[in-house]
Amino acid sequence: MRRRDFVRSLALGAAGVTLGSLRPFEAHGQPVAAPKRFVLWTTQHGPPRDTWKMSPPGLGAAGSADITGLDAAQFGRVLEPLHRVRDSVSVLEGLSMMSCMIDRTGSNNNHGISWSNLLVNVPYNSTDPFVGTVADNLHPRPGGASIDYHIGQQTGGGARLDSVMWSNGGGRFGSQFAFSSNDLGQWIVPNSNPTNAFNRLMGTGLLVPDDPMGPTDPPVTREQLVRQARFRAYNVALTHFDRIAPQLGTADQESLIAHRNHLERLGMRFRPGGTTPGPASMAMCTPEFTTSGDTMDDFFRLTTIALACDAVRTVSIDARQLRGSQIGGADTDDVHQAFAHGTDARATMMMENYYRFHAEEFANFIEYLRGVPEGDGTLLDSTLVMWVPELATGTHMFDDAPTIIAGAGASGFSPGRYIRFARDIPNVGCGYGCQYGTVGPGRVHLFVNAMRHMGMSDNSFGRTSATANDGSTIDLTGPLSEVS
């Protein structure tokens, strides 16, 4: 069996997460460049103003500074969990939610403005408002495709799926929608069940009518057929581990052993048909996750699987509003009204806890990606990960919005830095939602960086310009050169 076919068989059993370094091989064993991937993570509300910012020594009003030599305390309370992955992430200060600011008119609530503009840079659709009849509750719809959907449509042809959109139940109004939208401006309903998401990724149609290790009765449902197919493919994979290993040099053997060990650890997150977890060779029979209810972690691990076995190259994940008990309060607390909108000391502390919790999740995800060897590096090297909060602050601001990026070293990104952008662009007249008289560049420029990373030549996404209060033109084209 050729290496490529071997890895494909592993993908059928959801084991591809461990074999990133073996997957990019064509016939005759000649390596090819790993495909580029893009992951977009959105979270609700925003951290309290300035609590997430860092002050690296020597950094002025604008510029960048290395953060790899800082100690954990210098990351501040909110972003301290990122310290353990500091060489893989960059923190961007000063970016504005320019599309939201441009469209900030009338009495629309800023949450609604963000829902329709966070990942889109075209005028929103207010002709068919969403939810309610009171003016303050009218929410516009997106005017076009979100950046994740657009990139997936343009670059996803080499993978099984163009793109996927997942949520751990945190989409607007439950799981009805999140922030992603298609070309028609329709919100995409996220998949909020990891098992269903796994089935869509790995359900290949290679269904076998029998399984020598399983029951003698023929399967009667598609689910049973898929389960048997995965079980069979997984055991084929284990056999070829042992068959290929003696043909490799010492270094490659060690890498392969590490792959197998990682696979077995991953396998323990699955269990067959509601029984007690057993050996890894049995544990991959079904994609039912065995966690304590941490669906977001499931989706991060599932994303790692999906990217490593090239089932999809563009993934967007939306995080639900955290519960009060997750941030030091009680589940009876009204996180939205009492904390996100609050300005007193307790509300500030709780929202610091809120984003510290997310920083811990983000750091875990980055460790998953960089723990997968691929070529001379890791899966993270070919993956651009972008963390985008819904708002700049919980109090609905649009300017100076926190943005965290990671990975993409293979595309020239230089992680391990704190980048501060000058706030020297005239205000576009957003009124409520902007604290400063001048603002920093729009986050839409970073979307251009994402498209370039994915091999696209686009120099803009949506609007190409905006008009400031003073009548001057704001250029919205081009990438952010500072991140590379």
C-alpha cells in the first residue's frame, strides 16, 4: 500500500489527526507542500476595555514587540493562559470593526450590527429585519458572504468539504445561527453536535456488509454500516503501522511510534455503542465523544482531525455564551446583562474571567494543532487561526477590538509578537460604539491576509473604501503588512 493510500485509510477511521506528516505524499514517495488551512473562532461579547492589553518593554504608540521572552505575569490576567503558546500566537491591538462602524446607523442595537457585519464587509440588509417589532430589537441581516464561507468556496476543492461551521450551542438564539453567512446573506445554521459533525466529515460511503470482529447478524441501518466500516478501516491502519515501521529509518520510526501513541490517546475519547471505553482498537468504532460536556474542546479536537486528514480546509467555530458557573459565578447569573454590560468592579472581574476562560481554550487548541507533525514542522505551520470576539467590549464598542492570531508560519506570518496599530484614521461617524475620535485600521485587512494565506490573490474583501466624518476616504484594501 502506498503511503498516500495508507493515510487515506486512516482518515476513514478518524485517525488522520496523528498522521499529518505522512499525509502530504504523492506517488513515488515525493513530498508535496502541505495544503493551507484557515480556522476562525468567534466568541460572544468582548472583554472589558483595555484589560486584555499588554505593555511589552520598548513598545511605543505603534509597532511590534517580541513576547516570547516575557514572563506569564506580563501577559496580564486575561491573556496569561496564552503564555504557554506564546511563540505560536500574536496579539493585535488597535484594530477596528470598520464594517460595523460604517453601518452603525439609526437605533439598531450593536449586537445586531455585529451579527450582520462581524465577518462581512458589505452593507447589511435592513429590509427584512430579524426578531421583534420594537425599533431597538430590529436586527439587520448580512448583506453577503462571510469571510470563512467565501474562502471555503474559493479554495476548498481539494478537500472533501469546502468548509464547515460548528457551534457548541452558542449561535444567536441557541443554535439557530452564528456569524457565518452565504452569498445570499443567509445565516448558516451551525452544527452543534460533535457526533453529527464527525459523521459528516468521515462518513465516506465505504460501507462494508460484514465485520469479522463484530456480530454475525447483518447490519440493518446506515449507522451500523458506517460503524463497521470505521472499525475495519481502523484495524487496517493498525496493521499497516506495524508493516511500514520496519521499512523506515530510526527517526521516521520514532515519528510513526509517536503517531500511534497519539492515536491511541485520541481513541480513548470515543466509545463503542454506549459501553465502557476499551482499548483504542475498539474505541474508534463510533464517533460518540466521551467528555464531561465540554463540547468546545470536542470541536477543537475534531478540527485537528479534519485538517490533518484533509477532510476540510476552512473551519469556523462559534462559542456559546459562557455560563456564570464557568467564570466564578452561578448559573442563575445573567451574564449578558449583569456582567457584559456592567462597569462596576464585580462585572469587570467577571468579564476578565470570561475572556481568561476563552484564552485557556484557545491555548489548548493551539497545542493540539502544533502537536501534529507535518513535513518539517507541524499542522499549525500551515494553518492560520484567528480569534475574533463579537464586540470590542461587553459594553458594545466597535473600536480597538482585540484580535488573536496563531500559526501560518509557512505563509510568512511571524507569531510570537504583540502588534499595536496606530489609531490615526478619522472616525467614520459610528457614534455609539466608538470611544476614540480616531480609530485603527479595519479588521477587514486581516481578512485579506487570510485570503492570501489560502493562496488567493484578492486585495480586498467587500467594500474597498469608506468615507470619514471629515470627508476623507478610508482605504479598505490590502493586507496588514505588520503580521508577516
